[in-house]
Amino acid sequence: MELLKQKIRDEGIVLGEQVLKVDSFLNHQIDPKLMFAIGEHLAALFAAAGVTKVLTIESSGIAPAVMAAMKLDVPLIFARKRKSLTLQDDLYTHKVYSFTKQEESEVSVARKFVQADDVFLVIDDFLANGEAALGMARIVEQAGAKVAGIGIVIEKSFQPGRKRLIELGYRVESLARIASLSNGQVAFVE
Ligand code: G4P
Ligand code: NA
Ligand code: NA
């Protein structure tokens, strides 16, 4: 998605070799028109997939996901994240380990929002190791529902998330794919 790539070139800040800061349009300040365009792109990619609900994870997935859900005319559910959890049987939960933050958290979704006949589009802002996306997919499957695919705003293709998800059989669509952040430069996958 060229508009997104240009925004990353113009405003992205490369931190070391691994992290791209995009807090001027995605992770802190949000660019609503860009989010709208992102939502339209993701919705178009999955238009024929029979999606009945969109699932993302708080907080930064919500802005792009709500736009995609609006375009697909389906509800958006955002998974909640917390450090530890007393067992609650009205929730589906899955443990997610963040390599970036070096901490384990639990992702949860209320059972009442996931039905066995639902088809979910899973959306997230970043794909790094794939833990968050996989956690969401596993929650959908716990409920006996289907994952149509995983839509990502920015994929760090030099990290293992994409390969991992594809090997598990998921369809992965990323709007911007970053091959490298070496030498302070963003290089996109051709
Ligand atoms: P994974 O899900 O793909 O395994 O990723 P990981 O655990 O490494 O990511 C942990 C958090 O860091 C996530 O946000 C993720 O979106 C974010 N993240 C990972 N790599 C980058 C990056 O290069 N740049 C930016 N800006 N974020 C990155 P989170 O903790 O869930 O926070 P939020 O959704 O509330 O923003
Ligand atoms: Na994030
Ligand atoms: Na996220």
C-alpha cells in the first residue's frame, strides 16, 4: 500500500535494527484518513472470505481494525491483554509471550462474542514474532470458529512472525512489509 509506505518513509523513526517507531500516525497520534484507507484495503483483500467479525488486540490494533470492520459491515472485538488472570470461565484466553517486551501476558475475549459459526478476520498493527496474532487465532479456534486470515498494517519481514503463521496454514496479508531497518533506513520488501 503505497500511501502507507510513503507515510513510513516520511514519519517512521528507526530505533536500532529491530524497531520502527510510528507514533505520529499509528501508535500514539492517529491519522484517521490513513486508518480509513488501511481499513478499505484490508476489507478489500478479505471481501470474498465471508468474514462475520473482526478481531484485534488492544490498543494499537483498534484504529485500523475498526475501519476494516466498518467497511466489511461487521462488528469489531478487541482482545484484552493483562499480566495475570484469575481463571474466569466466561472468557477464552491464550498466553502470549512478547519477545520485544520480554514478558508474558494473557489475551482474553468474552465467550459471548465468539460463536462457532463466525468467520474472523484477525488484524494487528505490527507483526514481529507473531505471538499476538497467533494468540488471537487460537482463541477463535477454541470457540470452534474460523480464521479467514490475518491482516497486518506493518510487517517486519526480517522477524519470524509471517513465516510462522503461514506454516501454520493462515493467510497473511500485510500492507507494508519491511525487509530491513539496517543503517537507520527502512527497506521494504520488493
Ligand atoms: P508479536 O505479537 O508479533 O510477537 O510482537 P511482540 O510481542 O514482539 O510485540 C509486542 C508489542 O510491541 C506489540 O504492541 C507490538 O505491536 C509492538 N511492536 C513490535 N515491534 C514493533 C515495532 O517495530 N514498532 C512498534 N511501534 N511496535 C512494535 P503492544 O505491546 O501490544 O502495544 P499496543 O498495541 O498497545 O501499542
Ligand atoms: Na503495538
Ligand atoms: Na498490537
